[in-house]
Amino acid sequence: MPKKQEPTEDLQQLRDELRELIREAHEVLKDLRAEKRDARELLPLLTDELFGAEVQKQVRAFTDVTKQAMDASVDRVFKKFDELQALLTGEDKQSRRKGKPSIPEMLASHVHGTEG
């Protein structure tokens, strides 16, 4: 039959077990604090990476939209120059349909009118 321990021995054993559990709890708490500190150090780095990626994404989108707008503007300017060239060279279809003389015809008429 197992020997029954004295109450003081039971209490001492219980105290030792509690001390061991408290020591383990302190180690776990220390580890948790270290993890918390590491997480606080990593958070700004992760945030910076995410922010940087989002900024790059937005800049690319802005660049694309700006390029499209610039291309459209350049096309409009070329179209206006083509219209002006047609007007100056007498190839303006609208003026021709209305029976108006072209600028070269008006210049020739003016030059011949002043020569004679």
C-alpha cells in the first residue's frame, strides 16, 4: 500500500508545482512580449511596402490616363493643322462645295489684278 504523505509534504509538492507553472507562465509571457515587439517592428515595414505598391499602381494608372489624353490632344492638333493646310492649299471640301475660291486662287487673282 502506498505511503500516505504528510500534509506539509503535500503542500510543499503543490507549492513546487505551482512555482514551476508560474516560471513557465513567465517564460511564455516573455516570449509573447518579444513577439509583440517584433510585430510592432514589422508592421511599419509591411505598411510601407503596401503603401509603396499602391502608389506605384496609382502612378501607372495616372500615367496611362495622361498618355491617352496627350495622344488625343496631339491627334486633335494634327487634325486642325490638316484642316488649315487644306484651306491654304485649296483642298478645303466645304469651301469648294459652297463655290468659294481657295486662298491660292484669291492670291493669284490679286496678283494678276495688281500686275495689269
